[in-house]
Amino acid sequence: MNDKLILLGHGSGGLLSRELLERVFLPHFANGALSPLEDAALLEWPGSSLAFTTDSYVVKPIFFPGGDIGRLAVCGTVNDLAMMGARPLHLGAGFIIEEGLTVEELERVAASMSAAAAEAGVTIVCGDTKVVEKHAADRLFITTSGVGYVPGGITISAANARPGDRVIVSGTVGDHGIAVLSQRQGLHFRTPVISDVAPLKGLVQDMLAASSGIHAMRDPTRGGLATTLNEIANSSRVGIEIEEGNIPVSGAVESACEMLGLDYLYLANEGKLVAMVADGDTERVLSTMRRHAYGRSAGVIGRVTEEHPGRVVMKNRFGVRRVVQVLASDQLPRIC
Amino acid sequence: MNDKLILLGHGSGGLLSRELLERVFLPHFANGALSPLEDAALLEWPGSSLAFTTDSYVVKPIFFPGGDIGRLAVCGTVNDLAMMGARPLHLGAGFIIEEGLTVEELERVAASMSAAAAEAGVTIVCGDTKVVEKHAADRLFITTSGVGYVPGGITISAANARPGDRVIVSGTVGDHGIAVLSQRQGLHFRTPVISDVAPLKGLVQDMLAASSGIHAMRDPTRGGLATTLNEIANSSRVGIEIEEGNIPVSGAVESACEMLGLDYLYLANEGKLVAMVADGDTERVLSTMRRHAYGRSAGVIGRVTEEHPGRVVMKNRFGVRRVVQVLASDQLPRIC
């Protein structure tokens, strides 16, 4: 690493995060289950197969329009399991609390986690609580881990997108990023932006029941849609072409981005997924998704190509094509 | 809760922690797997059975004599699985890093985790990294979660100690607590105290192979031996009687405790276990333990009784008996 210190950008989910992973963690931890860098590890298990994942949540502030750190921590881990085609079953939760957080706030977070877990049909089966002094943490951090059952025959993977696949996104992008930012900075938009944080277990189960042609799925969280598409293009060694005009984005998010100089392609989403689906199954998958509350505005935004493997190219409204890069550092630290 | 704010003592592993759990978390999260409050949740799994656990580590400082936060995070989670009789297999790790930590320090921690995982025969299969601003965390927090395979016929539980069982401890107590404290405060003892942090998977496998009469096991971490014995007495609705003179404690730890006014019964251990073993199997289990590097000074410190259920009573060197209470608040915050 050129830098000798860890910087905020190392937590962005973008290039610097990737560098940290490749230079510091992978040399020590590399193994067959970790190294594919999927959303969850797939493990052989006596008599069955197991998906296992973990994520830490440090979102600031801990309450924001449409959610809170508890709902985020449950949904994020549920979604990471669902993206592998696993059926999320059980969660663990580690709480790191700054001394002085009110018990009432912690209770609101616990209640929110419980509601999100019930909605996702998972149970929180283990946990731990640590308390640190004032200024040794920022109010509350939660690390959730999750286990899910992987039915036989599931081969969904970020490395499995194929030329000809259609690229589906389940709804509008950028809502979570703008919702958290507006709360943090005290910004008020004419139409308030609400986080999309939601568990996608049900939506994914419906999609899997409708089609065996879903090759890759991922939830575009840190780093946004742009970074997620680049990860899939890289892992699958395919090109991806998207059309800017087809990407669903709300008017409020679009104006907020213009005002703040942000690009919604890089904003975090917490209740959306991207799927690479065999061309022939696209309509069936889309209509299934649109019947689900979390997939109503699902649409096709592009296709997978043999050309320019590892690259994501976007055609804008004027027909001009440009390469969509991975997020280099951080647009918005502590977004999740 | 009488207090409206979260206090350091809520993270002690003692009475206040228990109160937080019972008043805030359990009302929202209660379910059959969580509510027994074991070291790991036991889950039914298609074709087999699964143990699942998570713990956050906030030890200060992150490097201490005999170990570091990385080794602690791996061993703590491996040991929580082993205490349930599970075979620990895979770990996940969530890193929360304060901006400005050096890459070299993070690499030392990763190398140490890798070595501890190799020693324990587990692989780190998933992970996540978040970075927060200066003063929003204290250098580095790690949350590990783990999954283990539970062989058929295993019924080890803190609720399963039986009158007549012998109480075995695997070695000296208090080493981790004093090692971390001495590093934190810059104390120097004539004989340096080294943390006992170690993975107990191998020791436990040997014990399980030697006897089917191991009824309960736990690693006495936060809250120490006193709190762990109280938890077992409570869960099993039995009494426990221990003899002070039989508790293994090093001379250095004993003098440090006298000097600092600490009680080694409440100091954290990170490479020790307590086991409740059927009387007839005690000698076989003990001799097995003493052949293992992490059980050389294992000994019997007491017995399980029908009398005074839920209470731990200690006879001191002068034959005087007193009740050993649960840790009320914190002797040493951020010990793990």
C-alpha cells in the first residue's frame, strides 16, 4: 500500500477497500470459501450446504428517514445471504455501544431489528454486547452475521453472468444514500427521500421459483450500482452495457444529486438488487418481481456482452457511451 | 432499568449486562435458540446440526503480552463453539477501524488471526471492513462469528450440570485480565504476566473423546470464574461448592491482585475452561487434559450439589465459607 495509514476511503467499498482486502487481508486469510469474495461464503456442511456472511454497520446518524441502524443491520445480512440464492434462517448480532447512549434509543433499535427479522422470517439466535467509554465509539455499531440454507442446484454467483443475459435492477437507485445524507446534514428536499432499506428474502424466493435462469445477483450497497456492476463484470469476465435512460431513479434523488454534485450510480442502496438473467426468462422474472412490494419498479437496464470483459459501459440519453468506473474513494462515508 | 443511560458496567458481563439483556434485548429477540443464553446457539439444520455464535472485541490496548485483538477474536469465538461440544469450522470477521490506524498494525492483527485460525483448524470465510473518522472508534474493533458442526448425541449445556459432578478448571485463572491491565497501565511486575489467550478446540475434542460424562462447559471470560460458575449454577438449578485453595493461580497474578485490590475470581480468562464432569469420569478427563498443552495444570476445584441451588459457595484456606456473587459492575472495562 502506498499509504501507511488507514483512511476513510478504505471503508468505501470502492477501489481503496479492494486494495486493503487484496494487500492486507487476503494474503493471510485466502481460502476456497473466502477468495471468491461473494456476498456470503458457501460452505459444505454434513448433509446439506450452508451460506455464511457477516457485515459491520456504522451508519451515521443511527436513525434516518425510513430506517435505523438496526433495520439496516438485519436487512443487510439477510440480503447478502439471499443474493447467493440461500434461504436466510438465523442471525447473530454484536453490539458495540458508546457509554451514554440512552436505553430508550437502544430499545428502539432492538424493536426495529425484531420487526425486520420477523418481516424477513429469520430469528436472531446469538449476540454480544460491549460498552466502551465516551468518544471511544460513535453511539452504536452493530455487526450482524447470518446463516442460510442453500438448496441443491443453486449456482448463483457474481462469477456466473453470461453474455446475452439481461441486467435487471429491482427498483429506484440512490434512495438510501440521499436519505442518510439529508438526515446527517439537516437538508430538506421538497419531496423527502426515504431509505429503501428492506429485506429481499421474499422477492428473491419468488424470483428463484419463477426461473432457473438467474445467473448472478447482488445488492448494490456501498459503492452503489456502478461498483456492483463492475464487480460482476470482473468476476464473470464479461462486459456489461447499460442505458442511463433505463435506470430507475426518483425525481427527488435526481434533483438532490444535481444540487449536491453526487452521482446516483455510486450511492448506496439497501433494499435493491441487480440480477443477471437469461434472456428468455427476463419477462417472466420481471413480471414476478413487479408483483412483489420490493420489486414494483423493476426494469431491464442493460445486457451482458462478450465485448470489453471486466468493463461496464453506459450509453447516456444522447447516445454517448462512457466507461463506468469503480468508486475510487468515498462519496459518503458511514452510509451503512 | 433504573438508569436511563448505558454505562460501562453494562458491558461487564456481570449483573448490569444481564439486566440489559433481560430488559432490552430478550423482550424483542426471545426465541428457542437464543433464550437459553448459551455460548453458542444450537440450530437444527437439514441433515445435521449447527452451532452459531458471535462476539465483539474492543480490548484496549489492541496488543498486549501474549496476544492481540486478532488472536483474541479468533480464540474467543472458537472457544464459544467448543464449549457447546461443537467442532468449530468457519469464522467470519467484521472490522471497524478508526481512521489513522497504521496499515502495519492491521497487518500484524491479520497475521495473528491467521495463525490462531490455523492453530484452531478453522478458516475465515467471510468478512467486512468499515472505517470511521478519528475519535469515532478506538483504533480497532473486531466482531467474529463462527459456525461449528455438532455431532449427534452431544448434550453439553450450562443447564446440564448435575449434583455429584466434579468442577474442573483447565489451568490458572486471571492471567488475561492482569496481562491486559499491566499493558494498559504501564505496570511492571517482577514476573511478567502473559495472557492465556488460546483456542481450546483441541483440548475439548480430547476431553469429549475420553468421556461422555462431560455435562457442562464454559470459558470464564468477562466476569471471570465467579460469574461463569454462577451462570452454570443458575441455568442448571444446582449449587456449586469450590475450595479456594484448589483454584490454580500463578504467584504473579496473585501478587498483582493483592497490590491492585483485584479479585482473580472475577478476572477474564481467554484460554481456560470450566467443566462439570460425572464423578466417575473425573480422573480420566483430568489425565487427558493434563496431556494437552492448554490443560497441563488442570485440576478439580469443587463439586456440584443439590443444596443451595443457584448459589456458588467457596470455602477459604481457613475453612470459612462464603457466597461467591456474580460480578456487579466492571472491575476492568474493555478486557476483551
